[in-house]
Amino acid sequence: MFKFLVAVAIFMASTVGGFTAPKLAFHRLIMTSTNGFHMSTSTDGFHMSAPTMDAGPATLEPETVEKVKEDKKEESAGTKQPAWEVRLFNDPFNKREFVAMCLATICGKNDTESYQIMMQAHQNGMGIIGRYDYEIAELYNKSLRDNGLMVDMIPVDDE
């Protein structure tokens, strides 16, 4: 790196204000940096050349990526966990808009789905939020309970 800076300093000094670089004791110094640039100094001046590149196509062609579809049904058939159903119960404490907002923000339901689930619980006493793996059902159950909603989760046998 030091040699590179010395060569640049000599080049800069030789181009500013008509100052001529002093004659060097060595005949030719050639340096190659890590990116392939070649610099040389000699008694007749400073020379720098860019790295040569292999000839390639004139246009860039997109790489072709082969997508392999995997059969998830075959993989998960042997390791399938029981599904858990998260249910919402009607309560006299929370407003309907709040319940629908909680379903939308916590469970990722859209406004229409969350409103339908809330109305099902309001009119029938219970609404089904959805069927999930145990960890997700537990997360939704705890998060909705923390917001004051009456929910539970039960195991469901898929037949």
C-alpha cells in the first residue's frame, strides 16, 4: 500500500504546476494492486493501466433458475402435528369494534374476516378464529387473552 501511495504522490507532483518528477535511481518500478491495476514508474514518467477483462457477451442474459416444487403433503404426512382450533366467545365487556381490531392485528385477519368472526361469536355465543399448529394457536390464545378477550384452544382431529 505504501508503494502505491508513493507512486500516486509522484504522479500528482508531476502534474501540478509544471513540477517535474525527480529522476529515479531505478529504471522501472511495476506495482500491481489487489484489483488488477498496473502502475509503473520509470525515468520517462508515470504510467497506469486498467486491468484487462475477459471478453464476454455484449448483453447480460438473466440466469435461469430451476424451481423445484416439493410435495409438502408427502413430507408432513408422517410428522403431522394435531391441529388446534382457537375459539372466540361472546363477552359483555369488550366492544365489537375492539374485538374485530384485535383479531385483525393479532391473528392477521382482514377486516371482513375479523368482523365475521366477531359477529358469529356475538350472535351464536362462539366463533372459530381458525385452526393452527400448536405454537401458533398458543400464541394467538395468549395474545388475545392479554387484550381481555375470552378465547380458548382445543385439539382437533383431522379426518
